Amino acid sequence: MSSASHSQEMPKKAGRIVIIDDDPEMRSLLEDFLTSEGHEVQAFPGAVEALGALGPTGSLAKGKAKGDTDLILSDIKMPRMDGLEFTSRVRELRPEIPVMLATAFGSIDTAIEAMRRGAWHYIVKPFKLAEVSVQVQRAIEHRRLSRDNATLRSEIKKGWSLQNEVIGRSAAMSQVFDLARRVSGALANVLITGESGSGKEVIARAIHNLGPRAEHPFIAINCTAIPETLLESELFGHAKGAFTGAQARKKGLFEEAEGGTLFLDEIGDMPVSLQAKLLRVLQERRIRAVGDTQSQEINVRIVAATHKDLRTLIKEGLFREDLYFRLAVIPIHIPALRERREDIPLLAEHFLRKAAATNHMDVQCFTPAALDSLVQHRWEGNVRELENIVERAVVLSTSSQLDLKDLPFTPTEEHPPERFFESATQDFPTLHELERRYVNLILQRTGGRKEKAAQILGINRRTLLRWEKESGTELGEHPEETAHEPISE
């Protein structure tokens, strides 16, 4: 569903509107009409009075309880200060508020001048109240979207600080945060490990931005994404004429990251031949471009990351042990999302707000059932998968809250078998009750096939039927099952 069609289904949004008109009858008409539409209205007989109220010490000052004005509807032809001058002054004082101008002396020249001075819209008297209603709703929606975008820009501007972008309250992530803060000011190389999508680059950026190199570049390269023949040139640069097509000298990423941080993602996929050259750079702090005869000193911090087990690669001869110890001066492991489920609600809410603002959607929260489903999901793709699923749900939602129907999970995915004991024993059931719950789980997993369930449970099918009769549980036969169905895998 597009954002346009989505917004059409939403009820009218009430807003705070300022009316400025020196004609008492027109002012009263607009005030009564907009109030009947559910808006909160404050009217002024002139632009000077309104400008004072909107100023830093006025009753509508920014930040006051009722100071979040959504729209100013002003006449143009007024004594002391006309609407055009007022618009110019408001654009300097409160540029976030849209101004809509109205006049009985409409002309194309006046309209052009109004828009040039920053007016959001322009209507000509006599106007129809229905037209006013439509334009007011558009202005309020424009104001809401601007506010959402400002919030998103503010979140982005906060950067990758641990407090705002790397979210988590679990003990495991608290240890990661603490270690990242402590090493941010050092020069020592860092090796970040963790599954794909767990947030390794986010932690790398946080380390960079929390330290003294924050004002210098953070350059990232994925060692898997670039062919082996190009990776050396990409890292170290090349001299003019170094190879066919090298028509000019090219800076490498080490030079681009001078004074800052070079993030080598998926370092486990770097060719062994290039690992030796990287090791020399780490030892000597100097690089030599491909085809060049001169080397140059560098001041770059290395942060590497991988989802692979480098120790296993070392045993297989695919990764140099000496390079590993050079990189892993400070090792940081990011736990998988399923290992820190208490972080899921925080992350989900964060991604929901971000997706709603980015896609201009009026989605505000999760239902308890949806949030519980997110917590129980396996998240093989970790944080990246969670963000993608939340954004998809936000974009496709037809409601202001996300429910189970908005999530692409099946019931079996919500409660993986390996978590059965943890969930089934939370209320300390009796042994008989625990047995009943486990049998029910097996029957669900086999689609009600009692022959198959009995085989998994290690009991006779007749015993299972007797248990079903004694417990009062009635799970019907699978449509394809008969009393003489052979046991099969």
C-alpha cells in the first residue's frame, strides 16, 4: 500500500492553527469553522500581535505547552504589517511553520511574491470552506511529515554513538558497549566477530566516533565484494601506468582513511597472498602503491570484522596466524540476536519509528502479541533481518499498530522446538502437565499424525490414544491418516 492511499484511510488530523485577519467577521467565521473541525485555534486581529505571540517570550513560543503551531492562516491586506512582510518575518523566526495566505485582491503577481517569501500556499477570497478544510489538512500533514523527518535527521545526526544507535540492555551487549568505549581512544587494532547481520560495522563506527579520530574519515571495505585482482589496488592505490588502464595515480583506501579508521569487513575472505602485504603494513605503518617504487607512512587505525572462525581458517591454511594476532589485539564478539532476546523490543521499537518516519507512515506501535512473536523468532539474519521485517511490516500495514498478521512468521517459527523446555517450564508445572505439553508439541509438529508422533515419543500408538482419552485432549486424525497407516519417515 502506498503512503498516499494509506493516509486517505486515516481520520482527519487535528492541529493547532493561528488565524490572522483584521476583519472581525472573517476572523470569527474561520475560527468557528476550524474549531468545529476539531482544531485548536487562536485568532489575532493583526500580524504584529501574532508575531509577538510566536516570538521567544510569547504565548506561542517554541517549546511551550501550546506552542507547537501547525499552520498560520493569514490575510494579506492588513494595516501596520501586511501578510507578505509577516511571512518574511515568520520565515526568519519560525521557519518550520507553514504559512497560508488569503486575500480578496488576488493576482498572479501577488501569488508569486507570496511564494517567493516562503508562503506554503495561497488562496483567493471569496473561498469555499470545503477548500479551506482540504488545504488545512494538507498543511497539517505537511507539518507532521516535516516533524517526522526532523526527528529522523536528529537520530541520524546523533551518529553511531552507543547510547543512540547501538541499542541494547542485555548484559552481553552492556559488556560490548563498555569494551567499545574503553578502546575507542586507543590506536590498537580491533577484531570484531559475530554472525552476519549482528551489527559489527555499527560497533566499528561507534568505536571510531567515540574516539579522537571522529573528525577524520571512517572508510569501510568488504573484502568479499571486491575481486582479488582489484583488492590490492583498492587498498593501497596504484601508480600511473602500473597496469593497463592505469592512466593516472589512484589513492588507495589507506590514504583515504588517513588520520581516521579503515574498517576491513569480512577479513576472513581476504586472499592469503594479500594477507602477507597487509601484515607488513600493520608492522611498518607504511604502504606502497601498486607499481610504485616509493612507500609512504600512514596514520590509520584498523578495525577488522568477520563472521568466520579465523582459528579454524588458520588450521586449514586459509588465514595467517601472525596476521590474526596483529588484528586481534582487542577482540570484541557481538552475540547473536537470539542470545539477547531482551534487546529485541528496544530494537523493534527503534526500527518502527525509523521506518515510519522514512516512509511517511502513521504506524505507532506493536500489539503485545506481535512483540511477543518478534521476541520468540529465531532471527537467523540477526539485527539486519529484524530491521528489514519491521520496515516491510510498517510499509504494508493498514493500521496504526502492527499485529501478528503483519509479520511473515508461521506459528511453528514463533516457538522453535529448542526453546520448548524454557517456555514450558516457566510456571513450574507438575511432571504430568509437562508430559502433556510435550506430547501436544509433538502432535502439532507431526500435523496430528499419531503413528508418527508415537514413533517420536517411543510409545505404542494405542498408548497415545489412551493418553488422549484420559487427558480429555482431542486432536483429530490427519486427513490422510488411517488406522493401518504404516510408520514412515
